[in-house]
Amino acid sequence: MGLSQATLWGLIAAIPAVLAEYLYRTLPGPWWTHLWLWLPMQLTIGYAVYRLVTIPQTSLLDAFVVFAFSTTFMRVVVTVVFLGDIVRPGTWVALGLLIVARAVQAYWGR
């Protein structure tokens, strides 16, 4: 069983988005000294979101749920595992609601 196109493009957009946030917090110096990192990541995010919203029979709301779930889940993992920060209760609730939204989306179809 493979990934759906929406899930694939959502993950392709989410991975560089979360990686950029992690690197922004961990790399030393001003952000513009790492512009060579940010530009390719932003282009990848933009292209993946474009591909996500142009998948046939996929509404903009469907695409939003996939991208929001992917980024929120990965942000929580990076925050807890790599940065060792505390995740606030509102973020846990948001993640739970996105999981429910994704499950409903998968159950009733898109």
C-alpha cells in the first residue's frame, strides 16, 4: 500500500518547512548568512504546495488538512526529540484535532 499523492506532496512540503525552522533555531549567526540554505528549501516548499493543491479531485481544504497535519506532527517531534523543549497544551490539542480531521478525511473519502 503506497502513499496517496496528497500525503506524498504534503510530506515533501512539510519536511523542508520543519527543517528550516529547526536550522533557524540551531545555526549560529544571522539568518541571512544562511540564505543559501533557505532559498532552495522555500522553493521546494512552494513547489510541493503547488503540486498538493493541483491534484485532481483534491479540494484546497483537503490539501490544507494534509499539509497542516504533516507540519504540526513533525514540529512536535522535532521540538520534543531534537530541541528538548516543552510542547504547550494548545499544540497537543491542535495535533489531536488534525489527527481526527485526517482520519475522518480518510474514512469518508476526499
